[in-house]
Amino acid sequence: MIYPTMKEVDEAGREQLCRWHRFLPGPGLGSILKPNFQDILEAQVLILNYIETRLMKAGGFTPEISKKIGWVEI
């Protein structure tokens, strides 16, 4: 799964925010050994923090959303 842009996070609904929260890989994991690793890591940390902030403002996870999105990315 590719990290979303800040604009995509701005436009995302609660369910999409939950999907990203659950399924995005840890920041920087797809960029290990790349020459711009530090830049990618920092950018992904900012995006992940923004997802968390928006998700909490939207009400966070519910059992219903958790069941709907499951534990395996399709």
C-alpha cells in the first residue's frame, strides 16, 4: 500500500482513514537503503501523524468499521 498525499488524507472519509491506520506499513519500510530514505521517512511520519489526527477527530475506530475492513488487506 502506497502512502497517501496530504490532500488525499484531507479528502478521506472515516472508513478510509481507518484503512490507512490499519494497513499502511510503518514509515520508511519501503525505502530502506534508498539514498533519500531520511526524506521519505520524515514525509511518511508527517502523513501518518495527520491520518491519526484526522481519524481521532472523526471519532476513531468503531467495532463496526473494524469488522467491515477486516484484518487482511484485499
